[in-house]
Amino acid sequence: IELHRVLKPTGSLYLHCDPTASHYLKILLDAVFGAQNYRTEISWRRTSAHNDAGQGRTQYGNVRDVIYFYTKSNSWQWNWQYTPYDDSYVQNFYKHIEAGTGRRYRLGDITAPGGADPKKRNPHYEFLGVTRYWRYSEERMKQLHEDGRIIQTNPGRVPQYKRYLDEMPGVPVQNDWDDIMLLHASHPEKLGYPTQKPVALLERILAASS
């Protein structure tokens, strides 16, 4: 109740707990913040799998904690966070390497979604010998072509947009966090507190919501 009182209208609350208490705490949070202000349940995979079967465990291993994300109102501070693309994605989608610069890129569609739909008001003209409904105005297309961002792989082929890997922010962070590991005994951050959280976990929350 006190946290709700002092929080700015655009503020957020993150409550970290383990699955043994999470369901009870969600009911409490719904009562204080309002069920309509529940945003998501984040699953933090805080450790890798244990070989508990060897110690006689007769249930599934516990490898995750729960983080509830609530806001005080319908208008809150939000900044998307990103993680790097994995190598297989880069190899499959950013196959092309630009001569001279070594920059990886992929080719994207620049025809207009909706095509001739009058509601879309898409521009229609000939460009590099191809007539289509396009995403960009003719002037913009010419400028992009001059800048080397639009290429035609063969005469008569539909031109495509060159999208560089190093210009992309990465993969938007979803609600399953498996890239921030628990602090092990020898970790330089470790202070001795039994449930100490990694700085990286706190940094992500602060960066997203402040």
C-alpha cells in the first residue's frame, strides 16, 4: 500500500518472488494496484538444470523465479530493451556481406502493404523498370537508391531495401529471461547475501521502466 502511495502515476512496480508464493502475492498486488494494472509475469531462469535425480528428487527441478510487473496507471514509462541476435539467425537472415565494408545485410521488401487499396493511398510509379505500388514516394526512392540502400539484383527484378545488421537494435526482450544467470559463489559481485540479485537483472528493469 505504501509503495503504491509514493509511486508516480507513470511509475511501475516489479515484485520478485519464487513460485511457492507468487500466486498469493498476485492476489495481493491485484487488490492494491488493481487487476487492470497487471502487465505481465516475467519468468527469470536463474540457474541451469540440476542433476537432482541423482539425489533422489521425485519432481521437476526448480530453475526459475517469478517477477510481476505492475503499473500505477494506464500511462507508464517504457523503453524497449534488446538482446543480440544469435549466430544462427544472423547466418540465415543476414547472408549478404557488402564488398569493401564487410557489413552484413539482408534484402527487404519495399512494395506497399495493401497494394492498390485506395484507403492506403500507396504511391504507384515505375522505378528501375518495375511498376508497382511502393512504400516510399518516388523522390524518397531515388534518394535511397543514390545512397546505395535500394538495389536491384538483376534487370527486371523488383528492387529491394538493403537492411544492415549493425543498424538493427537486436531481439526485443520478452517475458522469459534466460540470459541473466544467478550469481555463483566465486562471482566478483557476490557479497554473501543468500538471495542477492545480479546487477544485470536490476539494470534491465531500471532501463526498461525509468
